[in-house]
Amino acid sequence: EVELVESGGGSVHPGGSLNLSCAASGFAFDMYTMNWVRQAPGKGVDWVSTINYAGTSTYYADSVKGRFTISRDNTKNTLYLQLNSLKTEDTAMYYCDKDGRRGQGTQVTVSS
């Protein structure tokens, strides 16, 4: 059974940084493209970033490009998202995503 467990969220001031992790199990992690998505309070789910199975290709939403970095460690079955230069509008629940399957999410709150 696919299991995705996100961690690393927290509360930071604008300009701060966080590093999110997603521990994956129940499938061949190194064979799948993975995504990060987020959902702000009262809003729909927004795509944030994608990384291919090998970690050699990455893609970002315009709103996070240059500030967030997606990566993966296939030896540890773990997906990462480094969040830098955080803005208040980055406040959301962040989920790792495999073909629409998500974990419980990790909350990121950016406020002054």
C-alpha cells in the first residue's frame, strides 16, 4: 500500500526557510515522478513542483521558481522541498503527491 508521510513544516517569518521531507513506502519510489502540491486555507490545491524519477529534471510553478528547490534521495525513498525566501502567500498545507495520492500533509505558516 502506498504511504506518503510529510514532515518539516512549521511557522516562520517572511524571508525564512524550511526543508520539507516526504518518506515514501509501498511502491518502487525510484521509478516514479513525484510532486509537491499545496492548499491554502479556503482555496483549491495548487501544483508547486515536480521531479522526475531519476531526479534529473525538475519543474516549478512560477510563484515559487527561484525560491523553492525539489530534490529526492532514491536510496532513502525520500522526497524533499527546500523553501527559501518564504512569503506570507506561501502559507498552506503542503503535500507530496504520487499520481494524485497524497499524505496527511505538513503545515507551513509564514507570518510576521
